[in-house]
Amino acid sequence: MRIKIAILFFTLFGVLASQAQEKKWTLRECVEYALENNITIKQSALEIENAEINRFDAFGNFLPTLNASASNFWNSGLVTNPITNTNETETFRSSNYGVSIGITLFNGLRNLKTFQRAKLNQLLSQYNLGKSKDDISLFVANSYLQVLLNKESLKVIEKQHEITLEQLKRTKDLVDAGVLPQGDLLEIEATSADELTRIVQAENAVQIARIGLAQTLLIKDYESFDIAEQEYLVPGSEMLEKPISQVIASARESRYEVQIAEQNKLIAEKNLEIARGAYYPTLNGSFGYSTRESGVNSTPFIKQLYSNDGTSYGVSLSVPIFNGFSARNDVKRNKVSVEQTEFQLEQAQLDLDSNVYQAYLDAKGSAEAYEAALVSVKAQERAYEYAKDRYDVGLTNAFDFSQSKFRLENAQSQEVQNKFDYIFKLKVLELYFGIKIADIKL
């Protein structure tokens, strides 16, 4: 029975391990995994927690403070009895108890401004988290597309090598039959050897790209990690048909760069208001209750507490008159900070506009380059078929035929590169428009 259970366990373990190794990651899965496990994103999430704690701290400034105190002393020698207020020579015990409440009634509205600043910082931390997610998503998408590009490039070379092997066999037969010279066979063999070298290089490029993507996702199982094998069609160009002004307007509303700069400006303005609050008086209110008892008194403990209790209450006013220019200098520093954040906001808007324009032009240029590559491939395919027909009947030599085949392979490789370059640049433009990477379909 135990043997059967062990066999079943190892069988199930083997099946699960095999399934784990056969998993192929889609772009959405890669992005979602990165968003859940990336260290930078986790740190940004912790900043949100800190901002929430700071908001509660700021809210606590509105609440009164409540403190309780208790003390117990033994006095020996000539001491003053705290109950009878007479000097006595003996050892006795006395205790004091009290409760005090304090509240800030007015401090130049600094508590209110501090609470408002805490809410602004909370929103800023959310924007920073959103920006981190966008940056990581775009980086993962780029790494993912690089794996796709290298895989497609490998397929191009492998396909061409299959054609070369077929041609090598045909050329060998023709050489053996005395139709073609030995030099043609050597030329084809050299082409085959060169292709084998480039296949190895392409396989290494795929492996390096896969490892790079796995490292980005913090996945350590490099050997079994791989992406899904599927056909990636070139997306439509609807985004390029939109006016650039519309893309910029959407980017200003959705991109975190500008929102972060705007939030920093609001926080700087709130810091200035808090600094100006130091010019105003501070008014505090307080209330206290205290009592005492002594061990030398024969009166019962509870009765002593009731007999010796008392209350105190009042307000205190503090008016700033001179503080070594600290308040004034603090206001000046915060004015400078406001001006700096205004410039930073303006620069963020200019940078965003420039980046959107650049992304728009890059996407258009890559679309045109891809269309040109398609035309080039078709032309090279016709040229290759023509050269092949001539070679088959002995009207051209192996070198010219190999050159035609090489030009076709280059055109196909360029098509693959232009295809994925266009896909990525179009995705960047869509991201500026407000479409999240996880919602983008390849």
C-alpha cells in the first residue's frame, strides 16, 4: 500500500512539474506578475501606508490631549506633612493623583493646513504608485517584445536554412551529374555553414532575451521560463488617425508625470500657508483635576481623595514677537519652493508634450518603415524566385544565387524588426493616450 502511495505521489509530482515547465507566459500575465512582485512597486505601496499614517497624525492634532499622573513618596526626618501643612519629624508616605486635558484652540490654522497637506501627500503617493506601475508595465512589454523579435528572427534564419539544405541536395545531384561545376556546390556549402553560425547566434539572443525578461519578473527558473507561442498581428493604426492635439490633451489628463508635478506644487503652497501660521498667536485651553492622600492621616483613603481634590482650568496665549527671523526665513524658503514647483510643473508639461510628439512621430515613422519593409520583402521574393529559376537551368552561378537569397533573408529580418518596433512604439503612444499596458492587445 505504501509503495502504491509513493508511486502515486511521484507521478503527481512529475505531472505538476511538467505542467509548470510547459507554462507559456502571455504579455498580460507577465505584466500582472510584475505588478504584484516588483520591489519598486512594493516600496511605492508602502509609501501609501506611510501617507495614511501621517494623515491620522495630522487629524490627531485637532483632538485634545488627555494625560493621567500618579506619584507615591516616602519622606523621613523633619518634613512638611502635605495634608496638615505642618513640620513633623517622622517617616510617612504620601501620594498624588491627577488628570489633565489640553487642547489647541488656535495656532494660525496650522493644524488645519497640516491636515490638508497630509491629504495632498496621500494623493501624491498614489500618483507615484501609478507611475511606477506604468513604468514597470512598459519595461516588461518592451522586454517581452524583444523576446518575440528574437524568436521571429530565429525563425527567418531557420526557414532560409531549410531552403539552403534543399538547394544543397539539388546542387550536389547536379554536380554529380556533371551539369554544374564543383564551385557551385562549395558556394552553397559555405552559405549553409554561415547560416548555421547565425542560427546559433540567434538562439543565444533568444535565450538572453528570455533570461532578461525572467529577471525583470524576478523569476529565477530561467531554463523553463518561456513566453506563449502565438501569432502577433500588426495592430490597426486608429491611434495614428487621431489628431495629435487630442493625444496630448488625453496625456495631460491621464499621465502621472504632470499630476505628480501639480501635486508637488499644491503641497509647496500648503507648506507656505503653514509657515505663515507662525506669525499668528497660539491659544491653548487646559483643564486639570488632582487629589492627594497621606499615610500619616487616620482618615480613610477614599475620604482623603474626596477631601483633598481640586480642579484647575484656563487658557494660555502665546504671541510671537521676535524669534531670530526664523519664522520670516521659513516663509521665504517656502516661497522659493513654491516658485520651484511652478517651474517643475511647467517643465513637466513641456516634457510631456515633447514626449507625446516624439512618440507620435516615432509611431508614424515605424508604421511607414514597416510598410516599406513589406514592399521590400515582396520585391526580394520575386527576385529570389527569378534567380532560383535561372540557377536551376544553369543561367546563373551559385554565388549570384546565394546573394539573391541573402538579400531576401535580410529583407525578411528587417520586416520582423520593423514589425515589432512598430508594435512597441504604437503601444507607447497608446499608453500616453491613457490605455494601460494590461489592456493592450497584441
